[in-house]
Amino acid sequence: MTRILVLQPYAFSEPAIASPRPAFEPAIELTYRPVGGAWSAAGGYVDAALEDLAVFEAGRHAGEEGFDAVCVDALDDGGANALRSMLALPVLATGKTVALHALTLGGRFALIAGTRERAVRAAAAQRQWGIERHCAALRTAEPSAPHALRATLWECLDQGAEVLCFDSGALSTAARKIAPDFPLAILDPVEVTVRLAQALVAVSLTHSRTASPAPLVSKLAVIEAMAKQATARASPFGIS
């Protein structure tokens, strides 16, 4: 049994981003943990900084709680990077995982985000990771607008995309429903990230301690206090 903690920063303020939940076999036990906060998916970089703090606080005890891996449902690696410095188990963020996984399936990918602000954050993350030249298109769409989403899918194909990535499970599920025979692979962020986390656990691999050094002084009390101030309400301990 592989126990994986899935941290969802927008489960309170933007529930559509965190749903629906992919189905996995009994060998994977998932605990979805909404990360409480007053931010929005459309909040930009200020909300992203608050999100990172809250994600770190919500996941820093994952090892003690018996989890084998952590998946952060986020566009970039901010909160995940901080967790890697404290945890001796795989910590993956959905945005980076689907983008890099897409490059194992094709040479160029497209990312479809739910809001313009999330698209801006995704573009900045791609520049940081050095993979922006592999992104054929970066578009926005809403899962509740099927005709516009279908047009966006074909626009990405016309722009040279060979794989489609989405910033939410709601968007990837909607895309599969409206275009079941679409010629490009459609990657669900949580599904792909959980599967990769399971594989890393199976082969006893985790992140490099050289790449993610432990802090000389943990300052956990300071971070905990800041996280409590950054969140409007306390995060539930876990929802299985």
C-alpha cells in the first residue's frame, strides 16, 4: 500500500479546480487535504506567496503521519520546494510534473489554464525550469464552456502541440468528455502526479538532498505563525 498526501490549495475558494478526483486502485491510498486560505486562483503572485506558506505548514508533518509521498496540486514548485527541504520522501507538484512528463510523450506541449492569472504563473514557472521553448501554446479556458474549450483544444493542435496539459482535473475531465477521440494525449495533473509518486516510492527514490538541502535553522515556529496569519481558516487535518 502506497500512502500519498494530496495538498489542494484551492479546495475552499475554488472547488472546481480541485475536482473531480481520479480513481485509483486499492494499492494507492490517497488523503486529500484542503489547504485553507483566503486567496483565489486568480490572485497572482501575492496569493502565490501565501499559498506556499500554507502548503508548507499543511504538509510538513507528512513523514510523521506515515505518508510515503506528497503531491501538491499547484502550478509551480514554491510550497513543494520548501517541503522537500524538510521531508525525506518524494514531494511532487502537479504543474512541473505534467509539463516534464509531457516531454516524454512528445516534443512540444500546450498548457490550458483556468484563468489568465494562472497562465501567467505557469509561464513564469516554465521560464524558471528552462522548458518554455517546449511549450507550443499557453491558453485559458473554462470547463463549464465546452464549445470554447473544444476550440481551444484545436487551436493548441494548430500551434504545434503534441501533448495537452491542464492546470486542473476539472479542465482535463471536461476535455476528455467533449473530445474523446482528440489526437493528442490529455494529461490530468493529479492523476499523472500520483502515478509518478507511486513509481518513485516503488523504486525507493526521493529528491536529491544536494538539490534540496535541509535548513541550518528550521524556523518552524516562525513559519507556523506566518502560515496561520496567511490563512483565513484552519485546514482540516485530512479528508480520505
